Amino acid sequence: MLTTVLSAATYGINAYLIEIETNIENTVPNFFMVGLPDNAVKESRERVATAIKNSAFTYPNKRITINLAPADIKKEGSSYDLPIAVGMLASSGQVREDSLKDFVILGELSLDGTLRPVHGSLPIAVELKKKGIKGIILPLENAGEAAMVEGIEVYGVQNLTEAVEFLEGKNELPPLHLDRKKIFSVEQKYFSDFTDVKGQENVKRALEVAAAGGHNIIMIGPPGSGKTMLARRLPSILPPMTFEESIETTKIHSVAGTLPPGSALVAHRPFRSPHHTISDSALVGGGTIPRPGEISLSHHGVLFLDELPEFARNVLEVMRQPLEDGKVTISRSKMSVDFPASFMLVCAMNPCPCGNYGNPNHECTCSPMQIQKYMGKISGPLLDRIDIHIEVPAVKVAELAQKKPGETSHSIRERVVSAREIQLKRFSSHQKQIYANAGMQSKEIREFCKIDSAGEELLKMAMTKLGLSARAYDRIIKVSRTIADLAGSPEIQTEHLSEAIQYRSLDRNMWM
């Protein structure tokens, strides 16, 4: 008897349907699986057989042929266990065949028949809504994630027996309904706040400017000056995520399997901080079956690279294209996958190998050659993509002893949101999708960032006297446009340019 069970798989952060055809013949017992299954899928034979027996069903001791269609796409993972088991039971007459057509089924089986969670539930649910399929049956742990998509019925089951009884109509499970707005608002809370930071007012200001314009930023300062503490609080002053951004970000984390247990949604800006020993494929994504890397897991959030010069040169260079395009393309001989990668890059580094260059409290032991070599580990093309360079001095004891709390993230975020609203209005009629000042290219800079003769003179003097490089010119103008937006000024004033010029430390001759 031939039966067909619908399942699904992910491709990048999207999903596609898989038909699992099961045919059982009353001949010499054997088992065949075709349709480009990988090792994890092939091993499902033993898991499924044992789970069926331990769930008090009859395992068909006949010739079993299973086809995973379409047959030209490689199937990987363990999420096909449950649909294969259901297909075998349906072909052997233990499950009604007419109950299968309305549902997509997925889940990994344990040997005792209980279900383990799988990856990619949210993108699969999104695809089912597009296809007009009634519902999905999947492990209970994944039900909340899939239920974030309106318009489909989500049934979470704990074991094979529960799934079969539901399909047979013996157990009426109610579809899972969630209060999406409530979950979204609860998940948006941050536990780190800028009020915890003592001193460093100039750095807080630079981070506010970076958040307001979506600018990449690098912090240079001695160990213990608070660079990491400041970076970790940056997501708390970024504009709140929209529900659409949250869904897209959750899809990435769902495919990667990084959603926290019991979490249905990523509603706060991601903050990723990979170690400097990370490989290039782990950073941008890769693998035989491509999976998202750290830059995609940072989508709509912050990627923090601490001790920037310690990262391998080739690792840093692979970020250049994603920083420009907002996505990363991973190509293989038989496939090409795009992962979103629109993030704010925040970097931190010491000013020299020993970390004490310019520190009044400790003497630097590095030679000029060592300092130059250390700073030279960061390539010019990468620095081209970082708009703001800010020096982070060691915190004074008097500032640490202050009992008065600093400004809260909430109040800073209000100014950031106001500046972003100005930018969205500015670019609303533009053909190219630009959401913040950092996304402007030369054409947009000429159109939206006009400066007067006094400003031109100030820029010329800065280029000459401070030894700023040519690449700093457009960066200064973009940052000054953001500073003007924070001040509510329609025009870029000289004071806005003056502040922006201060944020180019690494372009001065004293560093390079």
C-alpha cells in the first residue's frame, strides 16, 4: 500500500515541502530509503523501528520503500523521523490515510517514542501559510515558535502515540493559540542599562550617535576602561524591533538552532560577541549544508568584535562585502544560499600590544614599530566601513565613586528613535531602501548632506592639520548629518562637523 505524508525542510532561512512516500509490499522483508538522504536520515530506520515497537504499534515486517521527494535535493537532519513513522503506520493500516493530507508533520523520535525538538519550525510555518496548508504537527517544544505565524493550526505533541491518536481522531488536541502582542512586548525587555556605567560621557555620546545613524563604531582604550560594558548596552538604546524584524531574526535563529529553550520569538536586538579564534566560515556561515554564521545571527542587532587585532586577517576581510550588501551569499557546487546580515559592527581594541599607550597611570612598554605593526593588523578597507573611532580613556577613581546614577537607556533611546524617524522621513521617497544615515552612498550624501562655506573651510582645515585621510571625508559628513538629526537641525552646522571630526582617531597621523 502506498501513502504520502507531507513534511518540510529549510533552505537558507526559507522552507520547502517534502513528500515522504511510503510503499509496503507483502514480499521478502527489507528496507530501502531513496531521495538523497544523508546519514542522519538513513539512521532514522533504527530509531523509527524501535519507537514504533516501544509505542505498542506493529512494525510491518515486509518490504518497505521510502522515497523523499523531490529526489534531487539532499535531505539532512532528524526531523523526518515522525513523518516516516506515520507513513509506515498508515501504509500498514494503523493510521487513517485521509487524515494525512491536511498536515505537515515533523519531529525527531527517541527510542521510546517521545519527540525531541527540531530546527526551523518558524520558517516552515511561514511557508505553510503561503501554501494554504491547514496545519502542522510537531514536537511540543517547537509549537510556540510555529504558533507565532497566524493563519495555520499548530498542534504540539509529546510522542508518537499522541500524534497517531490525534490523526485517528481518538484524541482531540486544541490548536495552540498565543497572545503574540504580549509575547512580543515581554521579550523586548533589556536587563543591561547605561545607568550602570560610571563616567565615559564622551563614549556614551559616541554610542548614541552610532545608534541614531546606524553607524559602525570602534573603541580604542586600555584594558579595564569599560569598552565591553559599553558595547553590551548598545542594543538597549537602539530603536525597538518591529514585529516583521523580529520574525525575520527568529527565522535565522530557528534554522541555526540557537533559540533559547521555551522561547518563541527573538524580540530584542541580538548581541553577538564571538571569540577572536573564530574561523571565517563560523563568522559568515558555511558548512556542507550552509548554516548561518555570527554575522547573520546578529541580523537587526549588534556584532561585537573584542580585541579586534587578535582576529585572523582573513576572518576580518570576509566581512567587507556583507557590511556593504546587508547579506551574505554562501555558494556551493550544487546550491547558493543567501542569509540576511544587516547589523551594526562594534569593535574594541587596545591602543598597543601592552594596552597602555596614552594611559597616564601606566607606562607603555611598546616600541613605535610594535605599535605601528599592531595597528596595521586592521586593513584600510575594513576601516573604510567603520564611521566612528572613539578613544576610551581609563576611568578615574572619582567617577567610579559617584553615587549619582547615569542617564538611563530609555531616555537615550528616545532621542535615538526621534533621530531615526527624521531619517526615515528623509529617505521615504528615495528609490533605494535606506533606513539610516549610515546607508547613504556618495549620491545621497551630495543630496541630503549639504554644508555651507564655513563648514567646507572647517573640513579642509581638518584634513590638512589633523592629517585625516581622504576616506574620512564622507564618513565625517554622514556622522555630522546624524548629529544634526539628534539636535533636530535641518542643516549641518559647524558644531556638528566639529564633533564628527573628533570621531576619526584612527585616521590621524598619530595612530597610523
